[in-house]
Amino acid sequence: MVNYNHIEVISLKDKNKKVSIKLERHRWPDEIAKDQQKRRKAFKIVIAIIVAFLLGTQFNKISNLAAGPTDAHAGVERFERVYRDLLASWYFKTDMEQPESEMIDNAIKGMLEKNGDQHTSYMTQEEMNNLNESINMNFDGIGVQYYAGNGANIITRVFKGSPAEGAGLLAGDVLSKVDGVEIKTVDREKIQELIMGKEGTPVKVEVLRDQKPIEFDIKRGKINALVWGEVRDGVGYIEISSFGKNLADATKLYLDEFLEHGVDKLVIDLRDNGGGYLQAIEDIARIFFDNDEVVYKEDFMNNSEKVYKVSDSEKAQYPFKDIAVLINEKSASASEVLTLALQENRGVKVVGVNSYGKGTVQTQHEYSDKSALKVTIAKWNSPKGNNIHGTGIKPDVEVKLPAIFYTNFVVLDDSKEIHVDTVHEAVVYTQNALNFLGYHNGRTDGYYDTKTSEALMKYKAELSLEVNDTIDHSIQEQLYSSVVSEWSSNRNARDVQLQKAIEVVKNGK
């Protein structure tokens, strides 16, 4: 499923983006090919040495150290010799900013890529920081999510406990000015620069509400974007984006509000949630399970098992009677842990499509240079002992979104044009997009027929574009933008998975 959510300073436009271009002499194709071949050869040497070292040391362990510890030492020395020779004489090391560290990073990553476990990886300090930021979803700002389209920046969400909520901003307000700067035609980078800033610093935001300007003086703060919620059709709805730090506290803010309004039915949306920290699972489990209920089990390589049970339960404070969980093909890891625990312990109904299927547990070994090794240490099983690694969770009620959300967006070369009576993968996207937008109800197999052409020309005419049958890069981008706009502005009507989940909890089955 394509994730079309955008938080705070992320708009759906990306025009006028500044790009730095490094000027170099022109190189002919045969030069480039030779350069690439040389780099691949040198890189393979580094990888081969460190892989040989890994396999050698592991074999020594398996054979009960029959060959003695000197073989491992020899492997390390061999790697060091190659590494030093490369540093001393490799011509293309000058293409690297920091060859000493980059070659080591590449060698370690190459070693791990050969082990068949895509979830075990080595990360530099920068990659570690990016990972943690993506899981925790914390940033400094005012705490709104908005949709940018047709010259308007419309607030779609105001996060609970955020400065924006405290100031009185509402979903539906149109952002018009930030610190006196009109932002109707401002690009994404400039909006980001204007809105974001250090915690505690002031920002003046003007919005249009019922076409009347209202000005707010707001102090920026720490924003927790892990969860968002609202009441829809008498049902509490929470969307959990990641299992990061403080997830349970952020979730309870919404659940408390639901209960205050007499809402005792709940939909938990875990679509596109790739997981996070197991500690966050244990924290949020207290909300939904009784003491001593099993949340998950870890199965280690020495055949030992660790069972995680709820302690300090808060379930009595959150007496939701009927619950449904929404999942899709990107719901993974911690999302699957919570889903199975709810399904097996409470009989919760699962709605959507089959989940990703990540049934392993990783831990991080951090090093002095702030890099880290993320390594698989166990498999996790559900309370009833089920493992979904590689298979995923099959929903109780399968519901798919329109086909466009499962269709690859094909990037065409600027010079590429596709015309009628052609078969191309990009035509599949065009057909499904036109279908979603209401212009087309014909074939979607990638064959560009006259019916598709007629639908495309009608679409172009309504947008005052040049009317012809050409499919190119620009029209693909325009179709993508139209799909985003339609989904964002009419999501309540378009989200058939959520509609079904609400129906399930309201009917109690």
C-alpha cells in the first residue's frame, strides 16, 4: 500500500527543489564501464577476504577448535594486508571522502549481506540515528499534518498534546502565513524552514477558518507523531505508525478521550507499521491485557525460551468491548506481535490483507564510534506458539484497497513516450489511476487500447492539459498527484478497509 500521509512540513509538492551538481569532465561510456568494473573487482576483494574470515572462524567453532585459534588470527591478518594494500595503492580510493572508514563499512556490510538474513545489518552512526528517528517519530514543531494541493495547505490532523492543539488549531484550517510569510505558493523546503525550529521558540501561524484569517502565537515543542486518533461513526480509531518510545503514553491520550465521550468500540490501524521496539509492545500490552497474559515468546538458538507476560495491567481503565485490528502487507514485526496477541488472547477480529511476516527479534550492539550491529538473536512466537516468519498473518476479514495502491509507479525517461497499441508496465499504472479517478473502467493489463486513450484524453481535457494519447513522465506524475489528492481529500469514503473494520466492531462480529 502506498503511504500518502505527510507530517507537518512534508507537503505533496516537491517543486523548485534545489540540487547541488558536482562538475566533472565528460567521460565516455567505455571509460565508465571500465571504472565500474575496476571498482567492483576491488570491492569484491575486500568482501571475499572478510567473508572468508567469518566462515573460517565459524568453522573453527563448529569443529570444536580442531584447527586452533591461529587460523582465525591468520584470517584477520589477511584481511588487514588487503585493506592496507588498497589504502596504499588503490587508484579509486580518491573517489571516497573517507576511504579508511568507508572501506571497512563496506566490507562489514558485504559480509552481512552474504548471510541470508536481511534483518541483520551493520549501520554507521548516521544510519543508526536515522533508524532511531524513524522509529520514534519525534521532532520539534507545532504538531500538525497537512495536505498541500491546488494552492492550499489544509490541516488534516492535529496531534494530541501538541502546541498546535493547545493553541486551538483545528483539522480543516488552511495554513496561510507563517511568521508573516504567505505560504500559498511556497515550496516544501521553505515551509519546513518556517515551521520547524528548536523546542520553546515562538512561531506566528495564520490560518483561514471559514475563509476568515485567524492568527496564533505558538511555541514549538517536542512532537510525538507515533499515534493519531479520532472518533468515526461512534467508533474510536487510532492509527499507530511505529512502535517507538512513549507510544503507550501517547496512545492513552486518545483512548482517555474516547472513553470520556462514551466510546467503547475501537479500531487499531497498524497498516504500513513496520514495527519498532519490543519494549513499546510490552508497554502498550498493559492497556489491552490482564496480568500474566502472554504477549509473545522468544525462541533462542540454544533452544531456550523466554515468555513475556503482562505485569502492572491497566486494562481495567480501558474497558473497550469490541476491537478490530487493521493490517496490510507492510504491517510487520511488532505490529504482528500485537495483532496476534489481541487475536489469540481476546478474539479480536483482524481486517485487511496478509501482513509482511517478520517473526524474528533483533538486538543492537553499539560500538565506540556510534556505529552498531543489528543482529537477529531469536525468533518470536505468538501466545499460542505460532510463528509467522515468511508467511504473515492472514486476516479474518480480507479487504483490499483499489488496485492503484498495489501498482508500481514506473519512472519513465524524459524522452520516453508511449502511444496506443503498446504494451508497457507504465500503462498498468495509468489504467489503474484512471480507474481510481473515475475516468476508466476497462482493461488494466498494460495494453494501451483505444478505450484507455479516450479515458486519458478526457482526464487531460478536464485538467486543461494538451489533449493527446501520449503517456510520458509528466502525465505519470500528474496522475500520481491526482491519486494523492483524491485519497487525501476523500479518504473517509475511499478507505474501504477502515469502513469494514468499523462495521465489524459495530456489529460485534
